Amino acid sequence: MVQLGMNTNYGSQIGLTAPNGLWERKSHKNYIKCCQIEWGATPVDGIAGKNTWASLLSSRGNTASSATAFDTSTRLTLLHRNIVLSQICQLVLPVI
């Protein structure tokens, strides 16, 4: 199901993933690429490197970003922490 969803929603941008039900290296790389596209991370390379992680923590001043991020002017409160954790769980848990 995840592979079909990646093909349908992102296939033209990242290439197709074999919908064989096996979570292989290409599936994993393409999943990271989908996340990078959604988070506005660059480059979209399928590697969860420092730029990908930074895009989760900083908006870099891009107010049009579709991702929820914190910049240096945002104070992280317990409420913000709980919101972010719930959003991460929504992204990760459907895959498991």
C-alpha cells in the first residue's frame, strides 16, 4: 500500500517503486524522498542527512513551507512538543 501511494502521489518526481509488498532499499530511499518533498528539504536525494533533519527543526524563514517547523524565534513549550510528537506519530505509525 505504501509503495502504491508513493507511485501515485510522487512517482513523477521520484521515479516508481516496485509495488511488490517488500520493503527494499529503493522503497526506503523513495519514502525519504517523499518526506523531503513534503518538508521542503533540499536536496531531494533520499538520504536523511543534516539538511533533511534541519528542515524539520527550522523553517529557514519560508512562511509558505507546508511543513510544521520551528525557527529561532519560536519558544518550544510542552504544548508545542506534544503537537510535534503527535504529528510525527501520524507520519510514522501508518507505515508500521
